[in-house]
Amino acid sequence: MEYRRLGTTDLSVSALCLGTMTWGEQNSEADAHAQLDMAVAAGINFIDAAEMYPVPPRAETFGRTEAYLGTWLAKNKSLRGKLVVATKVTGRGNSLPHVRGGGGLDRANILLAVDASLKRLQTDYIDLYQTHTPDRPANRFGQLDYVHAPESPDGAPFEETLATMAELVKAGKIRHFGVSNETPWGLMRQLGLAAKDAGPRPQAIQNPYNLLNRSFDVGLAEVALRERVGLLAYSPLAMGVLAGKYLGGARPAGARLSLYERFKRYSTPRAEPAAAAYVRIARDAGLDPAHMALAFVTGRPFVTSNIFGATTLEQLAHNLASAEVRLSADLLAALDRVHAENPNPCP
């Protein structure tokens, strides 16, 4: 397993990160623990969660993912110092009324959220504490174009969020701060405030990135590299679409897109031909499509860690094997040609 520096910190994280958002919905506590055992044995030291998980988010399951991770950490106390545990506080952009009336990145919401997460995780500190979504209206979750809405309130100012994160660092509750589903303007604004000692600098940005959604390349990739705020890429398989299992309208039993109607982000009219082209490239090269898609993300120069999840141990073992895959220059050029013909069909 390859390890990479997390931002400007002294932490090194595995190039593959275990995602957890199915735990408590598609996966039981026993499943979660078995996944953790396998991932850690394979060299993964980076685990990403969120207070609002599992997904789809429901009041009945809120916090369950962190709780499953917490019971495993309690059983494996000797491993805690070797792991980098990340979780997230729900911003207003998630629009979840069951999370403190909709959540928010103001001081009161963050203080309530972090204490609850620490309790569920059964740990004294969180290595990377991330804002899950901006509090302001912004383009995210399938919206590529920014639409300015001055009549809509922005929520908590960055200054308040950063000052609260500084308070948590000083208290020893978190080690580092990161952002998620953020824009170039939002990331640069927070970096600028941190440079003026308004609070800790963002050490990572967790945004979607895959062969069907390379929108990060346009503005954020340069920021990530120049400012040393690496991408924690989520949805590297586009919810399984890039594995090829949904081609031709297939809906395998138990698969996420078969179970949940709400997941339409990677089912756009342009997604099917693009996904088919990528799968064909992989198979012509003698590669598993999932391995190729994962290796593409892991190999991007601005990526710190590639976050993937699994619902079975077989899937987990299969995805872990992508760590050994390296894509040739010719194959990367072929992927770029498909991207040029059908750019970002699923932003």
C-alpha cells in the first residue's frame, strides 16, 4: 500500500481510504467490523465517516455508521494511534431536518456535532474533521453551473467556522480540519482566512471524482496542487456504474442503484455510452473495469486518497487489488479521448 502526506500535516494516509456510508443501511455492524479487519490487514490506515451516515440519510439511522466504527475501535484500542479517522459535520447544504433542524457550520452546531461524533466513535479525538457541505448556496451534487442567489442566506460565515475549528484543535478534540463538496472560491477563501490566523487551514478537500465526473480538473486541481490541499476522491466507481454492472439497463439484485431510486447522479442519458466506452477500453486492455476506474483516480497527481466502499467482503477484496494496478500512457490517452468526446456526463 502506498502512503501519502495529508496536506501540510505530519500524517501519512493510505492511497486507498475505506468509505463507510453503507454501514447501518446495506451493511450490519458485523459486516462493518469484518470490512475494517480486511482493510487494515491490507494496509489501509485511513477511514472516512460522517455524522449523517448511513446513506440514504434517515432520522432512524442517523449516526449509526459512526457507532459501528466506534465499537470496532473500542475492540481494537491498540490500533487507534495507527489509524487516521475522518468524519464530517453536516452543513446546511445537506438539507436534513432531522440533524439539528437542518445542521449548520456555526459554532453551536459544530460543538454539538463533534461531541456526539466523539461519543459514537468511542475515541478522544478525530484526526480529520470535515465540513460536509457549504452552508451557502453553491453548485454541488450534480449541479455544474453556479447560479448566484443573493436572496438566499449564506449561513455561518467562514470566520465563525474556522474559529470553532481552532477551538476544537486547542481542546484536543480534532487534529486537523478539511472541507467537502467545496468550490474553488470556497476553498481559496478559507485558505486565505487561515493564512491570517482566523483558524486552521483546510488540509484536504473531499469531492466527487471519477471518469464520468472530472469537473475537479477545471478549477480545483490547480488549487489542490499549488496549495497542498489534496483531493480525497469519493465515488471513484460512480456508484458502481464504471464497474459495468449496470450496462444495458441491468439492475442487479441488492445493488445500490437497484435498491434506491434517489441515486440518479450517474444515470444520466450521456452516462451509459460513456461508461460503456470506458468498460470496453478496460476489457480490451485485459483489465477489470473497476480496477481501471479506481487506478485512474488513485493515479491523479492531486489525489491524496481514493475513498471507496463495499457492501460485501468479496467486493472489498476486489477493490483493494486495484492498489497494484498502474495505467499505461497509451491507456490514459484512450481514456482522455473518451472524455473529450463526452466530457463530464455526470457532474
